[in-house]
Amino acid sequence: EVQLVESGGGLVQPGRSLRLSCAASGFTFDDYAMHWVRQAPGKGLEWVSGISWNSGSIGYADSVKGRFTISRDNAKNSLYLQMNSLRAEDTALYYCAKDMSGFDAFDIWGQGTMVTVSS
Amino acid sequence: QSALTQPASVSGSPGQSITISCTGTSSDVGGYNYVSWYQQHPGKAPKLMIYEVSNRPSGVPDRFSGSKSGNTASLTISGLQAEDEADYYCSSYTSSSTPYVFGTGTKVTVL
């Protein structure tokens, strides 16, 4: 079964850091780009960051550029998001999503991990 | 990069057809055929329903169809069913510094 499982969320104070992880299974992880997409409580979806299969191409939303770093470990079938200088507006459910190769769509999603930034 | 514009809500009776619009610009929807649609039930992860404007992934009922004209994409649900009640989001590749943008979301209600 194709599966993505996020972890690492929690309550963190403004200005602090948090690292999210996403464990992939059921498909050849290193064949696909991967993404992080977030959803603030009661709000819509927002693309956060994406990384190519070999980490050679990386992109970020303007809202997180310079604060968040995406990475992957193909040997561990894992995707990561290092979040620094967190702000209240980063509070959201963070989803890991698999890229639908060649179609710029997200075909497999995890269940998400909640990040709450509050003092 | 601003979110793509969708109607906040659309409703229909079982068996009817509804259409959700997704309006962007020539830098996103109008410039690329990389428009996708996602269904999200409350408390659940989004599910891909349409990719590349009008293609359905395996397992998605053919009641769901997509199209595009100029800077506006559309998702049509024919033969509306109770289980179609959910939030729907469009997404597009963009030429901006943020390569992907989602729509504002549409709540579909089955009357």
C-alpha cells in the first residue's frame, strides 16, 4: 500500500525551530519529487516547498523562503522540513505529498502533522 | 502569488450537475495545462481528482470532469451524489517565484 506518514509536529514558541519528517512506503521513493503543503485551521491549502528526486531542484513559497529547509534521505525513504524562526502564521496542518511525475500534481497525501506556534 | 479564485460554495440536488470555477491569470491557469483538482472531506487529507486540466486518476468516477478556457479552469460533477459533499481545491503550476498555487476552495453541498 502506498503510504506517507508525517511526524514531528507539536506546540512551539515563536522564534523557535521544529523539524518535520515524512516516511514513505509502497512506492520507489527516489523516483519521485516530493512536496510539503500546509493548511491553517479552517483555511485553504498552501504549497510550502518541493524537492526533486535527487535533491537537485528545490523550491519554496515566498512565505517561508529563508526560514524553512526541505531535504530528503532516499536511503531512508524519508522527507524532511526544517522550520526555523517560526511565526504564529506558520500554525497549520502540514501534509507531505508525492509528486505525480510530469504532471505537476500531488497524487498521494499523508494525513498531516499539526504545528502550533504560540507562546 | 495570490490564490486562485473559486466560489466559496456551490450546491445541488442529488443527480444534478454542478460546476466549480477556478480563475487565475496568464501566469498560472492560462499559461499552463498543469491544473489539478482535489477533494477534501472534513478531517481528511486532500485527494487528487483531476490532473492536467481534464485527466482522471485511476479510481476516480467519470462523473468528475475538468476543462479550461483562457484563465479559468472548471470542475464539473455530473450526477451529484451525497458522498461528493466536500471541499474542492484547484491548483496550478505558475511562472512566479512560488511554483504552485492553490485555489481559495469551494464547499460543495448536496441538498
